[in-house]
Amino acid sequence: MTIKENPFHPDLRVLQRAYDTHGMAWTAPRHEAESAEYAASSFAVEGMQVRFRVAKITPTKVGQFVTLWKRIGSGPIQPFDETDPVDLFVVSTREGDQFGQFVFPKAVLATRDIVARAGQGGKRAIRVYPPWVLTASKQAQATQRWQLQYFLPDGADAAAVRKLYGPL
């Protein structure tokens, strides 16, 4: 597929180049029209099902905002559930020349009550705090600490990439 034929967000193309660089197999992304504002796409990498989003800077709070929801048929939006066929949630984040991606395993988001368990709990959106963000509140600092365990900076080496994309 040529760049002209590839309508996907530039951050997704960067991610695909990283997969190629590290010899990782991936499938062509499928757009998720309802969350197009966050470049929502789904694809597989190394046999794992991925939901991709691009986080957005908001004017009044530090960190970046991203939606993580689904809709079944014409019903209301709802959080993803631990039973959904998703393995990883990849959230791209950038500010100026800073760039990277969070690679969150579904199980981690379930233990953090971001992904629902048996239809209970979960969130439709979260705030992410990449390493260049200075957080002031204790809650944001605690969130940033656990999130950074799943952060890949642009140009991460193969060991870091494999650690986050390795067997779940």
C-alpha cells in the first residue's frame, strides 16, 4: 500500500514502521469511524488483537485525553470488557518533538478498573501522562508511575518493544 492509499494517522504509520523494523507481523488496520477524532483503528500484531488511539492535549489539564469505548449495535457507548477480543490498547501521544506510545495489556487495564469486568465498572476515557509531563496532583503522579511501565519512546530498542508486545 502506498502512502497516498494509506489514509491512516501518521502515528499509526510510525508504529507500523517500528513493527517492520523489529520483524513483527501485523495486519492492515481497520478504521473505527465512531472514534475517528482519536484515529481509532483495530489490527493484529504478532497474533494479538490491538485497539489503537491517539491521545489529545486538552487546554486545562496536564496529560492527554483518550477515549476507550465500544458500541454494540445502536446501543449506548460502554467501556471495553475483559471478555472482548482485545489483547492490547495502544495509545499514541506526542507534544512538540516528544513522541511515544503506551502499550497497555487488557489485563492491566482491567485491574485498574479501566476495562470492565463481567460488564461491571470500567471507563469510557482516560488521561495518559507520558514521561515529559510534569504532574502536580498525587493522583496524577500515581497514575503516571504505573502508566510509564507501559510506555515506549520513539526509537525504542528491540528488547523494550518485545517486552511490551511479548506473550501476554
